[in-house]
Amino acid sequence: MANESFANAEKDLKMLTGIYVPHSTQHRLLERYQFPEAEATEQVKALSIDGGNVRLRTALGEESIWRNYKAVKLNQYSGQFLSSQSTIRQD
């Protein structure tokens, strides 16, 4: 899953794996990587994309937390993502 910036990816990688890889190194590695051409295995019949803000529940008396979300549906597959790029639901 993509991240919004290499700086965020640096923090995410450290949190998830315990390994520190500077954002500049991640950027350099990505620039060297050769991505294969994507090939469609079926025709796209439906595509929907949406986004907005959602308020996350917090404990009583705590300040509200707002996050951006993105929702994508391609044929029968869908996924919703918060601004941190973590999947909140995938059908």
C-alpha cells in the first residue's frame, strides 16, 4: 500500500519492523526499482472514487480527531483508507 510521503514511510517502517531506513534511502531504492507493466486480466466495468473527512470517536472530554479518507471501488472489489494509508475496511 502506498504512503503519502517518504518521511511517513520512514516512521511507519521503524514502527512496524523496528528497522530504521531514512526517507532519502527509500526514495533512492524506489527510483532504481523497475516496475513491470500492469496487465488487466478483466475488463473494468465499474469504477467509483470518493473521499472526505471522518470524525473518529474519542473518550468523553477528549478533543475530536478528524482524518481524511479515500474510498475506491473497482468492479466488485472495494477498499477504504484513512489519511495514514492504513486500510480501515476492505470488501
